[in-house]
Amino acid sequence: MSEKKEIQELMQNNKTILLMGAPNVGKSVFFTHYTKVHVISSNYAGTTVSYMKGDFTLAGNNFTMIDVPGTYSLTSSNEAEELAILFLENNPDGILFVLNAADLEGSIKLFLEVKNYNKQIVCALNLCDVAKRQGKEIDVELLSKELDVPIISTVAVKQEGFKELDQTMESVFSKLDFKKETNIKKDLDIKELWKISKEITDKVVSYTGQKANFLDNFGQKLLKPWPGILYAILIIILSIGIVVGAGKALRAVLLLPLVNNIIVPFFETIFIDVLKVSGILGNVLIGEYGIFRIGFEWIIALILPYVLLFQLVFAFLEDSGLLPRIAILFDNLMSKIGVQGGSLINIMLAFGCAVPAIIGTRTAPTKKERLVVSTLICFTIPCISQSGALISLLGDYSIFLILLLMFANFVLFVLSAKLLSKFISGEIKPMVIEIPNLLIPEKKSFFLKFKARMKSFLIEAEGPMLLAVVLASILTEAGLLDGFSKMVEPIVSGWLGLPSEASLALILGVIRREMSVAPLLAMNLTALQMFTGAIVSLLYLPCLSVIGVLTKEFDLKTSILIFFGTIFNAIFVGGLINQVVSLFI
Amino acid sequence: MKINLYDTLNGNVYSVVDMPKENTLESIGVFPGAHVKVESHYNFGGPVAISLGSRNVAIGKALAKQILVKEVLL
Ligand SMILES: Nc1nc2c(ncn2[C@@H]2O[C@H](COP(=O)(O)OP(=O)(O)OP(=O)(O)O)[C@@H](O)[C@H]2O)c(=O)[nH]1
């Protein structure tokens, strides 16, 4: 495995500090503080499933900090745990371990497992605000004695305690003589570890008798099947409503006028009136499908508003700790179709983008679950850029078409899940999931994350989108598309019932998902054509970067199968709908 | 009297007697001898939510059925 080699080399050539702790204790916030590398933190287990590294200096020494995926233990029961063990076994120079003040027992147990590797450790006792809210008081000095390690209390999102932590890290890690110590690793008995952790916890935690606050009460209510399910459904409807409604408004009120009345006319003046370009070049630049027209129409007016709103809403859901609660409420449905509730978190993530969602399946306890969930995402979950384009396409006709598409999406999802879990071999284990505390997202880290997501969307999506736009312009405006259209006419027009120029959507859709919708917008389609086009696009292959991730996370065979499988499936199902409905109208 | 975790009553505390060897369970603190408080059951084949110390954990029905527990009288 190449990742293993990479890690060995990294650890040999640098002074490394591992950043470790249970999932969801706030490691990502510490990592950003030290390395200024922005990682995305979320309130559910498993935000960091691959590792991140970044450089920083302590007392004049250069270090590399490694953000190790959060794990509950070190027993190699999933890929994240295997990775954590690999790091520990490759002689790190020190460890910054993050304890969770709101769940001391679990943290201590993991700490003892890490301590068994005999490395220099500094501890941060994070989430102190949450512990306080729950009426817990922790005797940090005593804890530090019991664990035999320096401990600093912190509230990472507010940067509380970071100064002290910096000083402690400096004094501990600058004293290292950097002779790599050897592991004197003992075998540990998990039961024994839990017993010790409980004893220590009982010794250092006292209760102030603080009444549970509104958040804890609401969190508890969400956990009850009733009214939990009602709240969950309300939250989902509200989220979709905000994204669709506000996205539409943003598009209609601000972005469309901006593009149609200001930006495009501006380029029209430049190219046509000032530079006087004409002929094919003129068409490619500013014709009906010109680069400077669709580049702005598609990317700014069509996709951007929905991406923006989705990222805002989703960041809130993630940071608040609502996602795992929703997952639990739907575990029964999910197990009926052959998967388990926990994988719903990755599926919801995929509505943003499939790439992090597929990487996120690394925390799945079995190979089969990883493969089933990833394949399911590729076949049936539209990413937000694509959903945005679909909403624009159908919404201009009627809101009912959008609802119908959602329903069709749901049915296809259920069918695919059933089929995939039946035909992919292996087992899927029942859900075991930790439920995080409900938190009010901290303004600063919330917006940092939102900014980082938007930035990475702009950076990663911009290139391929521009490529698709340029390709579209050249193909259509230079007349190259006609040949291809003729070739696939039996499929596009005969089977799918779309105008033959719609073949452009099939070409562009290979590069990026939303581009399989965009060309349909200007085509004056009937309701049935719109719906067929939407279904084809929905099921069509995920974009090229997803195919890349699949190859990396699984293998070439899997990604090739998914590549052709999704294309075939999209055309088959889309055509079937067209043919059947055509019989009745 | 031994019963499985799925057939328990909300609000009661139980001690784990026997369970399948499952790393994911052990690593979050469910092991023979551990005390768990049952918080709620989800209808239609949903999971059981339990609390262990200050952690809340949900366990799928199929697995909960395989965990044998004994009521702890407080
Ligand atoms: N209230 C409060 N929230 C915090 C604190 N530290 C982190 N958070 C929030 O807790 C959540 C979890 O933080 P992450 O940084 O994603 O946790 P992580 O340890 O990186 O998680 P994994 O990547 O899953 O291992 C985020 O929503 C943070 O904003 C804190 O001290 N107090």
C-alpha cells in the first residue's frame, strides 16, 4: 500500500508530533491553530478519516504535526484505527492528545492505550464549556497526577487555554533529544482499561448540580423516537426549503440580473463592438453557447447560489450534532434496505459532494459497507451543484416536477440499495454509533469552515467547469457536435425522446455532473423531456474527480464498472420512463 | 434473569452478561460487566439508545438482540 510507505518516509524524515484523540473532540481546531492548514471540523465522529499534515515551529525547532483520524480505540477494527496504529508504530517524536472533558471516561481509556506506546505526551482537556454546561467540575491537577502527563484545559473553538498549551508544548517537546525511543508495548486488557478509566473519572469529576440546559433537553428529546422523528423531518424539510427557496430567490433577484444585464452585455460590447470579432471565433467567445456567455450563466447564475446555501445549511447541521441523531431515527428504514443508519451520514454528505463522502466511508466497519455505500452514492445521490441545476431546470416549469423528481430519486435509492446489498458479497454490521452532544455552532469556526468549503469548491470545481464550458462552446459553435449527435440520435431522440442537441449534455456530464443539466436549460423542452433529462442526469456518472477517488480508494476495476454502470443505468431508466409515459400521452 | 438488550425497559440499568466479540462495542465501552442505562427504543426495528457514563450510544436491533444483560437493582 502506497499510503503506508508515504507515512514511513514522512515519519523518518521529520520531527513529528501526532495529534490524537477520540473522534469529534475538536482535534481539527487544534490542528488549524498550530499549522494554519485549514481542515474541516464537524460535530460527528469521523471528520478526519484520512490524515492531514502541516508544519509548525516550537522554540525554534521545526515540527510536522499530523492530524491522526479520531478513533475510540486502537484495536484495528476499521481503516481509521489501522492508520492510527501505523502512525504510533513509526516512532513519532511526541503526541498532543486531546481529552474530552464531557466524556472523560472514554478519553482516559483511549489515552491509556496511546500511553502504552511510551511516547512524550502533552494533553489538552477540551470541550470544557460543554462539561461545565452539563454540571461537571474536573480536578485537572489530580487528573494530571493520575495520568502522569501535563494537562491544559481548553475550549478550542474560543481559543481558550491555547497560550498555556503553547507554552507547555514548547517546554516539553523542546527538551526532547530526538533519539527515537523503542516501543515497550504491553498487551492491554480492554476490560481492565475501562475499569481504571472509571476509577480515575470518579475521583476527579464532581457534580455542581447544574440543571440541564435547553440544548441538552432538546438533544434528549431528539433521541426519543417521538417527537424525535417529527423534529428530524421538520429539520430536513426546513433545510431543503432554505436551500431551494433562498437559492431561487438569490438567483432571481441578484445573480440572473447581474449576469444578464451587466456581465454578458459588457462582454458583448467588448467582443462585438470594440474588438469586432466575428465568424466562428466570435461565436465561440460570445455566441449562444459562447464561453463568455454560458461561463457566467451556468457557473454564477445557475450553480453558485445553491452551492452557497447548501454549504451554509449543511455546516450548521454538522456542527450542531444533528446529523447522527437523524441517522439513528432512520436506522430501521436503512436496515430494511440492507444498509445501516450510520451510513446515512456519508450519504447526506454526498448531497454536497461525493468525493469527501466516499473518503468518509473509511470509518465503515466492513469492506462491503464501504463498497455498497460508495456505489449507492455514485448511482443515486446528486451533488449540490447538480441539484441546483436540476432545481433551476424543473423549477421554472413547476415545483411539482421537483417534488416528483425527489420522489423518483427516493424510489431509485431504495431499489439500488436493495440490489447492491444483495449482490455485493460480505456482511454489513448493525449500527453502533456514538451520539454527540448538541452544540450551538461557534460563529468563528462555523464561518471559517464555510469559507474553506466555498474556497475548495471554487478551486476544485472551477477548472473542470471551465473546461466543460470551453468544450461546449467549441463543440456547438464550431459545428463539431452535429456528427456526434447524428451518431447517438437513436438513443437521445429515439429512446430518450430528447432533441438531438441534448447529446451535448451527455458529453459534458462526463466531466462534471451539473454540466449534464446545464445545456438542457435553453432547449425549450416539454415537461416530459425535462423530467427524462433530469432523471438521466441524476443517474448519470458522477464527475471525473469521483472516478479518480474511486480508483484510489478501491481499485481500477470498481471505478470502470461504476463509470459504465452509471451511464448504462441512466440511459436505461430515463428511456424507460420516457417510453412508458409516452404510451399514455 | 438474563434477557437480551432489545427486550429491556427504558430507564432501567442493566449489566452486560454476554455479548458477541465485537471490537466496535468494546471500544465504546460495552463489554461483559459494564453497566448500561437504557434510554429509549425506536419503533419498527430501530436501534436501542443507551448511556454509558456520559456517553450516549445507539445500537442496531440485530446486534442488541445478541447482547445478554441482567437488570441491576439500584
Ligand atoms: N463548544 C465547543 N465546541 C467545540 C470545542 N472544540 C471543538 N468544538 C466543536 O466540536 C466539533 C468537533 O470538532 P472536530 O474538530 O471536527 O473534531 P475532530 O476531533 O477533528 O473529529 P474527527 O475528525 O471526527 O476525529 C466541531 O463542531 C467544533 O466546532 C470546544 O472546546 N467547545
